[in-house]
Amino acid sequence: MNYRKLTPDEIAVLRTNNCRADNWNNITVVDNFTPEYIENVTFSGTIKLGAFTTSHFQLGGIEFHSGIRNAKLHNVEIGNNCTIDSIHNYIANYNIGDNVIIENTNLIVTDGESTFGNGVLVPAINEGGGREIPIYDHLSSHMAYIIALYRHEPQLIAQLTKMINDYAESRRSSVGTIESNVRIFNCGTIKNTFVGEYTSLGGVSKLSNGSINSNRFAPVHLGSGVKCNDFIISSGTDITDSTLVSRCFIGQGCELGKHYSALDSVFFANCQGFHGEATAIFAGPYTVSHHKSSLLIAGMFSFLNAGSASNQSNHMYKLGPIHQGIVERGSKTTSNSYLLWPARVGAFTLVMGRHTKNSNTSDFPFSYLIENDTESYLIPGVNLRSVGTIRDTQKWPNRDRRKDPVKLDSINFNLLSPYTVQKMFNGIEILKKVRKLTGENNHTYLYENCHIRRSSLISGIEYYKLAIKKFIGNSIISRMTRNYDGSPMKPLDTFEELKKRLTPTTNIGLGNWVDLSGMICPRSEVDRMIAEIKLGKMNIIEAEKRIREIHENYYEYEWTWACDKLTRYLGKTIDELTKDDIVKLVDNWCDAVLKLDNMLYEDAKKEFNLSSHTGFGIDTDDTDRNADFEAVRGKFEENSFVKNCLQHMKDKEKLRKDTIALIDSLK
């Protein structure tokens, strides 16, 4: 943009409009600048001004012309068609984009040099320190996971820290930025804060040392009473209602409000925090806490639903708050639940009651962890038959609030994956070993401070076997019939073509898999990336890109893992498979799916039994009570989940027939 100095006539108009400057020669303007819309403004330092040619509208349809009124500006660049009005203190050391509206605000200033939140150390997971995450604009939950938990790799941590510090230094400036189409009104102090385009700040109390990475696809909104210090806020996020944020990274599509308090924590895609408190937590994607009395502290979570008064503590210490906990993906805590750290809770586990002994149920996904007479009882695998578990996995993709075309977090929503299924294999072996060592006919068994009833042990093994068969069948049928983008594959003519299609295209995927806080991938690929980082072969942006590439190849890697398990189970290579082998696998898959679906169907019935009618039809007889229940809750047969469940069973039966017919037709 070309700038020129003010003309004598323009200076005269500004003076007439009660404007002052320490040096009028330090003010430059664009060619079509006109001074009549600048009134009662004091200029100091270097000033650059755009044109004021358009009008804006307030709520209610009130029109006002762009311009600058009642303000003090120092070392400020202002774009075209901005409105700045009623600045009670001043604006200093800021570049302001086009079409920005700033009204009734106290102070906007960059004081000294700032990296705008980049490089701030967040002591997540462990209050005692040692797992600090240096935050930056492009931080993903997966990179944060590696930084926080791979402390056994000091060379890696040193290199990552250097890479992030290099990025933070690239953001260092003594001049702040408010990008185009931002609206700031009724705010207090905004200090050393980068404000991205299309941000809305309404009634914010204080912002200090941070970045708001808003854009036109996914604007950020900060509301009344909000205070943020040492922070980075990602696109599409809403923070409202006097929420307090200190030393935090807030990921894309998050919602914090209703007086929530967040300290020393990282939140990633689509987290929600209302009423309660978070201290030193790693909130992976879809961590949700909605209740006033809920405290999440010193732990790692993802896909969590925290019930009212959920609490954890690390108070059993003598050397400071050094204990921590990990609750793996998809877990729920019921009202008044409690976990004493250190502890580790397996994926998709329901936690009910108070658990005052340190336990590790990582190898038992889809379980219940319940309290009975002050003791912890584990019911392995029972959550596989829960309607709530399936409902959660269906709702997460539909509740993705991220509108930004660039997604920081690479999220895998799969309920069954190599990560959870390998845990089931482990769980089966552990349960068999515990029973053999303790006694075949014991009433209860003890594992990691958890009691397991014999009936729960036996049924847990069966649940896991069903889920494993379902996963293997899902993988083989998907490999046979469609590409990973969902499009159909080229039709098969011969059985040899089928075996070729079933042959893995890569060895990547063998061995253990990990859940990098929302992204499921082979451990070998993580190790390969770590080796490259330690050699200094990439910067932090390239490392994040490498993570996304691993995620994009998930289904290829998954098939390598599933195929290995399949051939080990059959004792045959892919070349040795017969048609009967594959037909048997398809039959086993469909039988497992139908058994699990029938369990879900029966579980759904409980939501409509007579005890569920309690509280309906007040002041009426039983007939009206049932009618009232149906008017509010609907009929069981008409429930959308129930209908989907029944349709799912029909679809899988048809898929079995079609798949077997396809196999039989091959030459």
C-alpha cells in the first residue's frame, strides 16, 4: 500500500476536529484518505492511516460511518474502513487491518517484545513439573502427546524444544497485530495479543501474552468477563461467561464457558468445559466437563465425558503433587466418581464410585470400574454391549465443530482398531492367566488392586472374542469390497485376484499400536518420525505434516496388522487361503456382529422398561402414565437408535450373503 504525508488542508481539518499530534510529519495516509471522519484523536509516534469510505451497522440496524473518534494512538497502523471509537486509555504499537471495529475499550498495547503466547511452557499432566509442553500456533494433540510423555527420549525433547523455540522466535515482535474484520467492543485490557481475522471480542476483561488464531472459515468469539493470560486460542473456539484461562493452549472448535477455570492445561479439538475446573490436564479431543463441581486435575484424557462432581486427586504425596493419571479414550465418569492418582483407566471404561487404590486397567478396554464396599471391581468388556458406548462413537463425528479447512488434530473415531483390539488380546491372556494361577473356581480374583468376579472374568473373555471377530471381519470385508475413501473397488473375476487384493501392500503396521491422543497409528511409524526429528531433518511445521501423513495411511497400516492376526489365527499365509477359509471368517464375523447388536438391542430396552416410567403421568393413573411416557420419550419400536440397530442387523446379514456369493462366483 502506498502512503503519503498529510496535506496542510488535511492537517487543518484534523485540528478543527480537535485532533492533536506530537509531529504531523510522522503521520502518513493512503491516497484517497479524507480527514473529516477523524475527531478528538491524539496521535504520537509513527502513524499510518487508511481510507474511511464505508459505513458499518450495529445490532438493531444502527448505521455509523467508519472513522476514528475519541482515541489516543501511538505507533499504530490502521487499515481501510476501520472504526475506532471511545478508547478510554490508548492504543499503542499495533498494526490494525481493514474493516476493524474497536469501540468502548480501555487499552490495547504491545509492551516490549512478545512472541504472543508461542513458547509458553504449560506444565500439563504432572503438577510437579517435568512434562512441560511449549505451546505454539500449530500445536496438535499428537505432538503435545509426544512432548509430554516421551521424556525417556531426552535428545528428542531437546530437539523438539529447539524447533518450537525457533518458531516462537519467528513470531517475536514489538508490534502487535489485529487482522482484518475483527470486532472489539466493551473490552478492558488487551496486551501483547495477536488477534486473527474475524475475531469477535465482546466484553472481554483482560487478554495478555497470547494469540487468537481466528479466520474467516472458523471465527473465534471471546465474551463477557473472559480473562486469558499466556495462551493460544485456535480457530472456531468460543470462550464466554467470565471464564478464566491461564497458561493454556485451546484447540480448534473448543467451547469454554459458564465461569470455567482452566490453569496449566492443554485442550484439543472440540473440548467443552463449563462450570468446573481444570488444573494441569491434557484434554485430548472431545474431553467434556459440564458440571459445577467437577474437577479434572493432573491427568490425560480424550473423548471423556466427566459426570457431576467427578474428581481425581494426587494428594497422597510427601514430595509435592507428583502423581498423575491417564484415562484412555472414550471413558466416562459418573456423578461423584473419584480416582486416586496414580492410576490408568482402559479405553471406553465407565468409572462409577470412589476408587482409593492405585489401579491399571489399560489392558481391559470397554469395561466397568465400579465401587462395592469401598473396593474397586472390574467388569471386563461389558461396555461392548452398552448402547451408550455406540451412541458416543456415532455422535463424535457429528459434533465436530471445526470449520477450518486446516485441521490441527488428526482424529480417528474408530471404536475397534488395532489399538483397542490388541488390548483385548492382552486382556484375554491376562484373564486366563489370573484364573489359572489363582484357581479355576474362585469366586473373585484380584488384579492391579481390582476385584474381578468369576462370572465377569468368563463373560469378559467372550465379549473380547466377539469384538475381535467383528474387527477382523470388518477389515477383511472392507479390503475385499471398497477403497478406503468409500468408493467401490474394481470387480473381481478370480480367486487369485482376491488373494492379491488381500495381500498387504506394506509391512508398516506390524507390532504395537499407540493412541497419540486421538490419532491411532503403528508405534513403528512414531519411532521412525522420532528418529528423523532427532537428526534435525525437519522443522516443527514439517513434523506436524509428517504426523498427518501417518494418519492418512491408517487403513493401509490397519490391514497389515489385521492380516497378520488373521494368518496367525488360521496358520496359513494369504496364498494358502481357500474359499472355505474366507467364507468361515465372514460367517464368524456376521455371527459376532449379530450377537453384539442383539446385546445392544436388549440394553436399549432397559430405557423403556416400567421402572423408566417412574415420574411420568403425575396426578393420573397407570394408563395415562404410560401415555405420558410415550408422548415424551416415544415408543421403543420407533426410537431412532432401535430402528438403526435393527436395520444394521439386516444390512450385515445381507452383506454376509453378498460377500459369500461374491466368493463363490470367483473362478
